[in-house]
Amino acid sequence: MSLASPSRTVTPGADFARLVRLATRLVDAPAAFLTLVDGTSVSAGTGGEDAWRTRREAPLARTLCGHVVAEGRPLRITDARTHPYVDEDPGVWLGEGGYLGVPVRATDGDTAGCICVVDARPREWSDDDVATLAGVAELVAHALPGAGMERAAAGFVGALGTARGRMSLRVLEKAVETMQVGITITDLEGRILYTNPAEARIHGYTVEELRGKHARIFAPQDRHQPFQARDTDGVVSWSRETVNLRKDGTPFPVLLRSDVVLDSRGRPAGLVTCCEDLTQRKALERKLLHNAFYDQLTGLPNRGLLIHRLDLAVERAQRGEGAFAVMVAGLDRFKRVNDGMGRAAGDELLCAVAERIRECIRPDSMLARMAGDEFAILLDGAEGVADAVRVAQQVQAALSAPFHLSGGEVFTGASVGISLSMTGYARSEDVLRDATIAMYRAKDRDQGQYQVFDLEMHGHAMDRLRLESDLRRALERDELSVHYQPVVSLETGRIAGFEALVRWEHPERGTVLPDVFIPLAEETGLILPLGLYVLEEACAALRRWQDRPGCERLTMAVNLSARQFTHSDVAAKVGEALRRSGIAPGTLKLEITESIVLQLTAEVAETMRRLKEFGVQLYLDDFGTGYSSLSYLHRIPLDAIKIDRSFLGPDAGAESPHLVRTIVAMAHALGVAVVTEGVERDDTLADLRRLGCQYAQGYLFSPPLNEASASDFLAADQCW
């Protein structure tokens, strides 16, 4: 017998509608359908995101009900898309949900129809689910016309109204005793007639302790509202979130869903209430809310919460109700701590910094962690620049003291940018933007400084953005070129090789100095394609020079930034450049910085090993200008140390010759060569020879040259 196209559909009575709705609650499903052989069709849904499926799944539910009626036994479908009963009827909608149907048997034993529950997603139906739905089907059978519905209803109401407050709930007990949701049935006076084990467990009682008690046992004194039939005004179902009490007096949040039980004349006879413990849900909501607005490491408000507070401050300032200032503090030397001592030490330092900054500001001010090593402070009530500067100086003084971490003592500091509400801001993002611009201007000038934002800074920032955009297109437009500065052997006075240096000729700006665009390339990640371009150009030029007689062992030095060196495929890229160019083995020198040595991770060590296998020489560039790395020198396969030009220039201190002598002696002890940069005077050259330096470069010999000029210089190689 198929029920896919019933002969008629009648308007269901209130009894059928409530029973179908009860089925959705008992098995925790979004929709249920009752279809009888006489054509009666009733559906119910729990609402929300699954409510729309009720209409679309009705034809499929009726088809499945037809099979239940024909076979006279329950039907379980885990996933309707794969079940043969669904495949044989392509006219119905093929949802992915699970279906459970049980037959409704009339008092004469014949199958009168089917009640079916639908889950929104594939679902394995348990024996308890089948038993629960069978209990509802039994109630449906009692409500069928001609089945003594009035008599059954009268008996039900009579049981509710007995003096002892007991009622026969054999069918309902079978349906709800295994549920995880608490269920309580009370009479009109609020006495508990029935409670399932889940309800007792949620509140810390046993079932026996609750039976016969008043439902007010669950509610705090100030929240107990006795049920009054006159207050329903025709409403027979409602939900609410409230607070209940456990047996030990502990309050906890709950969701209560109540249904009024009506007698045959439509009068309230009792109340059925489902109780769901919301403790875990509320805790999760609090955690999600905290995660959304607070930094997980320091516990400080994050950028999102700061923006919210700043929006309010901007609105007040626009109404003339109060001024404010915003400070952005960026830590100095934080990357060295993070790279040298590890991520855990960096996190420990950030937490310690947060505590020190908090001690420098008023309780009504807001401290937030923006991102990385940047913190922001919102000073409400700051009347002028003096207030903000005073706090900035206090923060810098607090952070200048050493930090004692578990890994040792470290020093840091902060560069601070300040923006003031008197500038006339309309958006909070603009306030933060300008404070950040000022902070970076402070970093550019010197560490441990503060800067107050002005319009000139904004123009500088916009110019930097335009320069970044131009740099991205510079490679495509052939604006970048490689120049070569000779490196002279101090033993022979002849050219031993070249150092490759990139140059940028901007069509509008003219020559852009490397000190300007190289840091920008590092910051934006453009250093990777830029560095690869320099490497390939330098190797190709070296190959052409090595083809000349007497130049077979000419060398080429190429700088590798920390970002290039720590990139996963740097060794492979170098290997490809060597193979393509065909330069003589051992003539490529890669110059690395001390920051690479400081982060001597397993990956960095492996990259060095692979480069040495290719015959590449490793030079430590700008030695002596950064964080001391003496303890690392014996652990890395260096071939040479390059002494920075700052030790030789006219501004070098009186102790510089002694430092150079010490560096050379140390290099000789380690068995590595020494290259000195920035040689510009003959007496400096003589001193370097006397100290035992092997190589030198600088304007005394030649400035960086394009390939053609370098070729001519090589051809006219003179002896120094």
C-alpha cells in the first residue's frame, strides 16, 4: 500500500498535532510526519534552520510510510540517498537525512498508518529511538476516531486529578526514561507526577526524591512563578531560558520547554516540561566571546575590543564630551629574542611586557595587544600631547629594565607612536593607523623613541605604499639591474672577484638607494623574487668572465637575506642557478647575516650542509655590527668573515683598529678568511695588509659597476 499520494488531506486536530510535535522532541529530530490510511496527514517541525525541510521532505516521508504500512514493521534509514526505497521513486526529493518510521495500529490490530521522524543529516537509529517512537504511535492509536479517544482522554485527566497526584504513564515512561533531556509532568497545583532519570540527575536528586514534591524545588525563590491556567490565554506551548537550583543549592542555567495538557473539553489539566542543562553551552559561549575579544597569550583585550572602545571614544570626542589619545608601542629587539631563545621565551617576554605596561597606565585606560609585538593604549580624558607623552615615557622607562626570563636575562624597549583626538578623527581605524605610522617613524629614527603623529608622517606612509607598488612592477619593467664591486686580494693586489649589488632606476624617482628598497622588499616578501633575480644574473655574468683566459677562478659574492635563507627551497634554487650558469665549482660565495646564525635551527643547519655540498662558500656579512654571535662561529661552516665599513670610516672611534685586529686574529684562529668593506684610503689599505686581512673592497679600488664597465675594469686589472 502506497501513501505517496493520499486521497485526501484533512485538517488535523489539536491532539494529532501535539503528538507529532512530541515525537520530534522525544527523539531530538527537526521534523515528524503522521500519515494515516484514511488520508489524514500531519506534520510538525522544530523550526530554525531545518524548518524549510518539512515541506520538501513530506512526499518522501509519505512514500516511506507506505512501505511501513505495507510491511507492518518499523523502517530505519540511515541516509535516504542510498536506500533502495528512495531510489525506486525518483519523483521525490532525495535528501541526505535519516528517517525512522513505525506503524500505528488500530484497536482491531490493523495498521492504520505510520508516524515518521526525520533527521536533517544521516543518522543511525537506536533501539531506544524505535521504542520511543512506538510509544508515541500507541498514543496516536488511542486518539484515532472510533478508538475511544474521549474515554482515553477522560481517564488521562482523571489520573492527573487524583488525590495522590499519580498517573499511569507506562507508555510515556518507556519513551522518555532513556532521554538525556529532563522531563517533568506536574498537575495544575505544581506537584510532580512524573520525572525521568535525566531530570533527577541534572538537579542532583533521585527519581524517588522528586516524586510528589512541588516543582518549586527547582526554582530560586525570586524566580518561582506558579502555573496559572488563566495566564495561558490559549497558549499551550512556550520556551524560556532561566536559572534552576541543584539539590546542593548551586544555581545553573537551563532551557525549559513547556506544553499544557488539555482535557477533552480543551481545559488545562497539567503541564509537561522539558529541561535542558545549559551549563556547558553557556561556558562555551563565554569562552567563544572571550576568544573573540581577548588575546589568548596575554589575556589583554585584542584589536577587535579595542576598536569597539575606540569607536565610543571617537563618538564622544565628536560631541565634544571628552578628548583621548592612542599610543601604539612596538617592542625593540623582540625578533632577536624570539629567534635566539625560541618562541616560548618570546611568549614569556610578551606576557611580562604586558604586566609592566599595565602598571604604567590608569585603571580606566585600556591596554590591548594588537598583534605580534605591538601593544596599544587608549587614554580616555587625555587633554593634550603632554599627557600622552608622559605615559609614553613611563612605558619606555619600565621596559628598559632587564627582563628575567626562564631562559636568561634579556633587554628590550619600545618605540611609541601617538595620535590625538584633537586631530578630528571620524573613524577609529584612522586613529590606530596614524598611531602605528608614528610608531614606525620612531623605529626608523632610533630605538626607544616616541613620535606624535602629524600629516607629514601620513604623506611618508603613502609614499612608502606607492614605492611598494612600484617595486612589485620593477622586475617586470626591467628597472632593476645588477652592479658589481671588485674584491681585491691584498696578497697579490689583483681582482679576486666581485660582489653583486642590486640597483633600481625608477622612471620618475631616479636612483632609489638599496637602503630604501631592500628593507621594503624584506618586509613585503618581494626579497624572494628579487634575490633570485640577482643570483641568476650574477652567476651568468661570472660565467662570461670565467671564460676569459686567466679568470677561471674569479669569484662572485651574492647577498642572501634571512628571509631568503630560511625559505624552504633556497638550496634547490641555488643548485639550479649553478647548473644553468655552469660556473666553476667553489666560485660562488653567499653572504649571510648574523640573524641567520642566531636562528641556527635544524632546518638552517641542513640548508648550510646542502649548500656546502654544491661547493658554495659561506661568508658572514657585516660582522661586529649586530648581536654578538661569537659562540656560534665554531658551529657553522664559514669560509670568511666580512668586517663592516663602520670600523674603517672617518667616524670610527679610536678603538676601531684594536677591534679590527681582534676580529682578524679570531678569524685566523677559526681558519677563515677576512674581507674588509669600505676601504677608501691608502693608509687604511696599508693597515689592513699589516693586520693580515686577505681581501678588501671599497671606493679606493672601484665603486659598483654595471656589467660592461666591470668587464672593462677587469680587462685593465691593475695592481694595488
